[in-house]
Amino acid sequence: MLQQIFLHFHGVGPKTEQKLWEHGIRDWNQLEQAWRNRMLLERCTNNLGRGRAAEIQG
């Protein structure tokens, strides 16, 4: 199975795939980890914006 190709994902074209590679995302596992990190960062940012810093530590 091709795990270094992202073109089959909806919305991913050659330019986006190239950007992923340039940012060190070389396979599906790295893409999943990057996505989880982004979701965590967004949650932390939202909680800080609402003055809920205690939730970030948990």
C-alpha cells in the first residue's frame, strides 16, 4: 500500500502534497500525528482565550 502518497485524500492536490513533504510529513502516521497536534493546539488556544487554562493541564 502506498503510504507516502496523499493525493487520494479529498482536497489534497500536488501542491498540498509537496507542502506536506516539505514540512517533514512523509507518511500517513506522521500526517495523523500532525493532525492530532493541531487539534490539541486549537483546543489549548480556545481554552486560553476563554480563561480556562486549568483545562489545558488535564
